[in-house]
Amino acid sequence: MDNVNDPIDITNMPSYPDESIDFFVCSHVLEHVSDDRQALRELYRILNVGGRGILMVPIVLTLDEVDEDPSVTDVAERWRRFGQWDHVRLYSKAGFLARVHEVGFAVQQFGHEHFGREVFRKYGITEQSVLYVVEKR
């Protein structure tokens, strides 16, 4: 990155061979990269058939669609629009799931119904939180 305000460019990162990974955790990365669809395609490409991963991004439940603009470089505008100086998008739940499905992942969603409300309370997790587990089939 030439400037700390530039989105992360994944085009020049080291590459893993196709279907060489059994499991990944991608936690709060996609909202920082200029092309999240390319990042998702890469995760799909390197994952073995039957492999799984955890995808976590900040989701704004009141949004109807993804709000994004990687070309925004003004720090104040990023704070205003995306809630953080180094984010380039805000995800809606539907928009996030659409992008994940678009690359071919099957998605399982685990919320408080799965883990139990008491677990969420104990660890300070909001009841709206969902763990997204993806699988390459």
C-alpha cells in the first residue's frame, strides 16, 4: 500500500495452489479489500471440495444493499459512510450472502438459536450476531 488510506490490493499476494486448503478463517477482511468478489473467488479456488471456512464481516441489518466505493480515500468520508477509516464498504445481510453464494459457496448460518441465548449473554455477543460457515461442494 502506498498510502494507509488505500484499500488492500490482493492482486499481488502470494498464491496457494488450487484446492490446497481444508479450512480457513476470514474474519473482518473483506470490508477492507478493493475487490471483495475477487477475494471470495480466491478463497473458493484454494479450498478443497468439502472444505469449510468461516467468513465474518460487519453487517448492518438496516441496509437493503451493500454500500461500497473503494475509490473513496478521504478519511472523514470513510468514517461517515463506512464507520471506519479503512473500510471501503458496508454489507447488508442479503448483499453479503449474495456475494458468497455468487462464487459457489454453500452457507450455513449459526445464531443464538444454535448456540443458545445464555452463551451469547455470557460472552457479550449480540443476539443478532450470526456465524457464517461456508463449504465448497
